Amino acid sequence: MKKILAVCGMGLGSGLVVRMNLEKVLKQAGIEATVEVVDISSARGATGGGIDMVVTTEELAPQLGTVKAKIIALRNILDLNELREKVIPLLQSL
């Protein structure tokens, strides 16, 4: 099963929105994955642990440093089409 981190500044608001939208998009595509919400500091420390993908905003993506997972930067965390277009093909290729 794939493991995805939904990353926001404090690990609260926007990360939860990303997680809920990710779970919706993944369910529609029939892809099983676990989605965990974390703050930016925790994400920077996640250099292993079987993480396949990190999903965050365009503003936070450059701050992730040496995360060893695919990073998806979203312009609009509410746009399900953007999420679907960026996440699904990448997960299917992993």
C-alpha cells in the first residue's frame, strides 16, 4: 500500500483539507493508500519510512529539503482536478 504525507505549515487546517481531498480522489481511482497529515518540520525529517509521496502547497514545497519521496506541489488545495491530474499518474507509475 502506498503512503502519502499531506503537509501543511502547522499540521492542521490545509493538511486536513488535502488529506480529505486526496482520499476522495484515491477512492474514485480505486487506489489504496494511507494519507497522514504532518507539519512541515515533521515532513523534513521523514527521509525514509516507506513514504511514496508528499503533497503540499507550492509555497511549502521548496522548504521540504531532502525528502526522499515524490513531491507534489498544488496551486489550489481545493481543486480536485489538479490533485487528480498530478497524483494519480504518479502513483500508478510507482
